[in-house]
Amino acid sequence: MAGRSYFHIHLVSDATGETLIAISRAAAAQYEGVSAIEHFYPMVRSRHQIDRIAREIQQAPGIVLYTIVDPEIALALEAACREVASPCLSILDPILNLFQSYLGAASVARPGAQHVLNADYFRRIDALNFTMMHDDGQLPDDVEAADVILVGVSRTSKTPTSIYLANRGIKTANVPLVPGIPVPSQLDHIRKPLVVGLVATPERIVQIRQNRLLSLNASDDTDYVDRDAVAEEIAMSRKLCARNRWPMIDVTRRSIEETAAAIIDLYQEHRLKFIAE
């Protein structure tokens, strides 16, 4: 894109680096017309690795962000950054300092401690397995075991949203709403799961479907991408949700993360009501 500028950002982590990626991208997104060229170094736990990273920073100077709990490795990285005049920041230090001040106890250096195989980890894996097995209307007979059920016409981001929720430990099934095919009868008697309808503008759905057909080298002479037919599908899905009092979320201008955050909020409310009954 004309006029767009780029900068190098080096992300150094002693674990998987998920935290660094999320934070750096959130920060970079605040600057229009600027894109980050990411250099990612996960599982960094030795001086030898720092030496290699230092050479790469020297070749492509830029911002260096890191999450390293071993003080010796962290100091080695900071020294390497000073040599090439690259700004360097520990993402964890301000947070750990705040925790230490509030808790009155120093932290224990444990690289990757957030990824231990605890109950929460296995809950997320279980949720992911459930979600994959119940994608696109599969296994409708046991959808009552879900935490959340997403319904919507084709291309309303049901599957990626389901997977994102599963990674948060929420068992999610998704059911496509297809013209001429009745909704699974199991949804008529759903009590425990939260059912959420995903909708979007006809224009947005048509655009996504056209891109999908293009990627498959398929003909676009079909109701699947006809604006009026798509508008009817969406109207039908809205009526279905209204009739069953299912909350709806318009995903037209929402990212997967934003949609999932709204669903999680609805789910927490729903769960409290279900427990109270």
C-alpha cells in the first residue's frame, strides 16, 4: 500500500510467546499506516540463543520486546540490544513488580509456568475435542452437553468463533441454517446450553461467499451469492432467533475475538441464571 511504513519488531520469549504476540499486535494496531515486520524467537533459554538473536537484531534493528524470567538471560539480551541501540522492554517486569508490591512476596522464575498441565489445560483440550466433533451440525443428538450453541447462515464465522471459545474452555457446537432444511429438533428442547445467533449484512455475506467460490474455482451463478436470496436467509435466521428468544450478534464489523468476548459475556449471565433455577 502506497505511503505505508514498516518497522522491525523482535519478540523474544522463554516459552511459547503467545503473550508477546498478542500485546505487540494490539499496540501496533493503534498506528495507522504502519506495519510491523515480526521476528519471533520462542523457547529462548540459553546464552547461545541470545547470541544468535543479537546477530539478527543487528541485521534488522528495531524494537525488542521480551518475556524472559531468567535474570541472566534477560540481562544478556538487554546488553545485546544496547550494543546496537535497539530499544528493549520486558513486558513482564511492570506486572511482576505490581504483584510483588501488592502480595509482599517475590516471584519465582518459572519459564512457561502458565502452560502447566493442570485441570484448566485439560478442560480446554476437552472443550476443543467436543467443538471439533460438533462442527457444522455434526452429532446433534448430544448438543445438550454443549456450553454454547452457535446458529447462523453460511459464512457467519461460526466455526472459527467456536474454536476460539473452545480455547477458552467453552464447549461449543455450531449449527448451520440452510434454506429448505429444518433446524435440528434437539434445539426445540435445549435448556442448559446458551444458543446464540450470528448474523451479518447481506452485502458482507455475499462478499465472503463470492471469495469462497472464487477460491474453489466454482461458478457464482447460484442463489448462494444472490443478494436477495441471502437477505431472505438472514431474515429467516433473525425470525428463528426472535421466536426462540435466542440472543443475536451482528458479526459484520466484528473480529472473531470481539464476537467471542460478547458470547462469553452472555454465557456467564446465562450460566448464573441456569444455576439459580
